[in-house]
Amino acid sequence: MSKLAIKGGTPLRDIKKHPWPCWPVWNGGEKKVLAEVLDSAVWSYNGPKELEFVKAWAKFCGTRYALAAANGTVTLQMALEALDVGFGDEVIVPGLTWQATAAAILDVNAVPVLVDVEEDSWCVDPKAIESAITARTRAIIPVHLYGCIADMDAVMQIARINDLKVIEDCAHQHGSEWQGKKVGSIGDIGSFSMQLSKILTAGEGGALTTSDENLWTKLDALRNCGRRPEINPAVEDKGSGQYADEGDLIQSGNYRLTEFQAAILLKGLKRLPRQNRIRSQNAVYLNDLLQKIPGILPMKRDSRVTEQAYFNFTFRYREEEFNDLPVMQFREALSKELGLPVEPCYQPLNDCSLYRPLTKKRYRISEDHRKEIDPARHRLPLCEKVYSRQSVAFHHSVLMGTRADMDQIVDAIVKIRTNLDDLTAKRKP
Ligand SMILES: Cc1ncc(COP(=O)(O)O)c(C=O)c1O
């Protein structure tokens, strides 16, 4: 077989001739609505596009309510605040996630308790949740990571037994379904990110879902400087101002989204089901081929998953089956063959360059608190193993390609396997 691209050979894919699908996706429809919003002079603050979006988002997610917000970090923070989580409380969170999931807990002065994940889904391990529960635990944040859904049956059962709240971090999973229920509709609150790389995006943005009117009321006030909700999209006919009640006023800030973003999200939402279908079909096809390659382990597809959305496509790699070629070099070789970034999973949060709670003065509440928020106190052997030895990930836009594109990913891995001697020869004794 031909020489590997990483060794100066010709890459399997000529990306000048055959670029990978672009992300984000837009057309003249977006340009039109952006101009409409511009001309309307209503650029923010409960505008018609935002109201239309939150209604559509609640319907899509199967919840009574949805809210739009600035990003998927502040949505987590607001969810914690709406559930009255704060100083003295502990919140259980998987150690393998984007730093925001844990940082939001720090920002409400609670203690993130990092727990390990399941090796075949990279989502929180329910047994690890159970072992981490203390008298101070108030909530769990399961993260539906990349292309897997956390075991929500187990999470909800643990929450029920221990009287804990559940915030689903759905930043990666707009449209995934667990036993026929959309993610974001299973726990108390769902939190979504609409940042540029996400499968529904307005460049930046976030959303919250809940079916609890009380929580919705609090969340709406939290995102809007503590103001009581003016319009309840679920019961519009009651008119505005009905929630104003001096006694209920709370402290908060501005976490609102603009009308421009809401308009873009409405357009993206129309495309989302079809895009999810294409990604899912390609992922199933690709996994089927990958599982035939020794040393490549597709992620678990739980039989309770009824729809799977993909932020990243990921799989596990076993260097033992690749002449001990370290996963980092495997990723580099794959990246060169395909002309696309091939990444590891997130760095485990007990040693993550972007999760450094001890550097922030705001968190120096007491010496005890400082010790508790030190991420290094947590042992996360599976997160560490997955990150340093197994993880291979690429962006969901790749899954928007054709069957031939999926075949080419497989061909690239086979090419690496066939040329392993070129990559590992120097390292042999
Ligand atoms: C799992 C997870 N949670 C939360 C966030 C935060 O979202 P945002 O970037 O919109 O603040 C992200 C962003 O990548 C994420 O991946």
C-alpha cells in the first residue's frame, strides 16, 4: 500500500478537490431574517424571534418551557441557581467534560465533585455517582457527551432515592432521545449550548428547558437581571405582568440572547432533524465498518437510545493492536491522510489546562472551600485512560458527508494499519 501521508506520501484525501462538509450551514434565508431583524429595530429583549424560538425549542424538546440565553455556560449556572444550589452544596459532575460544566458549579460557590465515566460511553458512571454522594450533595449534572447519552434511568433513580436535582448538560446533543424522550426533558432542567461548533448554532447562544413552571419563572428572572417574567410563552393568553410580585424579586444579571441569534436559531432548527438523521445514519454505517478493524472500538450504542445526535464522532483505539503505536501518533497519521483535525477527548478535569479553580480569587471563600475545589483531589482513572490512551474524535461536520467519505475514513485507518512498520520501526528494540 502507498506510503503514509505523515511519512511524506500522498494523503488519501485531496482536500482541495474534495473538501469536507463546512460548518456552520446557512443560506439566503439567514441573510433575509437578519435583515428583517435589523430593520425591525427590535434587536433584543423578548422580541418576536426569541419568543418564536423558545416556543419551537420547547416543542422540539418535549418540555412545557424553554428559555434562550447567552451561552451554554451561563445556562448551567442559572439552572443551579434556580434549583437553589450554592455555598456549602456539592454537585456531582463527570470528570470528562468541557470545563464549563464544572466551572458553572464553582460560579455559584458550590463544590464540583468530579467522578469517573464509563469506558464505552465516556458518560458519567452511575456507580461513581452513588459512591460520591454525601449529606451535602444537592444535584447531579450528567453530560450527554459527543455521541452518547448518559444512562438516564440510573441517574434519575439515584436522584429520586437520594432526593437530588438533575440538570442535563445537553450542549452536545440537540435532538437525542432516550426511550422516546428528548434529552433535556428527563431531568429537572436541560441546558444547551448554541456556540459555533454545536449542531444548532447562532455563533454563540444557549437554551434551557424545563416542564416545571416554578423553575421556568425563576430561570426567566435569572436571565433577565432578576425581572419577573413578562410573557409566559406556554400560556400567552394570561397576558403580561402576571408574574410580577415584589416579594419574589431576586438578584441576577444579564444573560439574554439577541434577536439576531434567535432568528438564526429558528432557521437552524428547521434543518436540524434532517442533519441529525444524516449524521446518525453515517455514524451507524461507519461504526459497523470500524468494529471490524482490530483495535478500533466503536462507542456503545445503548438499546434505550431511540435517537442519537452527534457533536463529535468518537471511537476508542487500542494501541496493543497497532504495534503499540501511541494514540497521539495514530491521530496525527489519520489527520494527515484525511486532511481534517483528529482530536483527543476533553482533558480530564482533575488536570485540565482550562480548569484551574485555585487561580481565581473569587473562589477563595475559605481554606476549607479552597481544598474542596482543588480538582487534583479527585481520582479519575478511566477518564485519564480514555484521554491519554484511547480517544479519537472528529467534528460532526464530517458525518454530514457521503457514504464514500465514511469509507475513506475506514480506508485511512486500514492504510495506517498496513503501514504500521513505518511508524513503529524506530521504537522497536
Ligand atoms: C459539555 C459542554 N457543556 C457546556 C458547554 C458550554 O457552552 P458554551 O460554549 O455555549 O458556553 C460546552 C461548550 O463546548 C460543552 O461542550
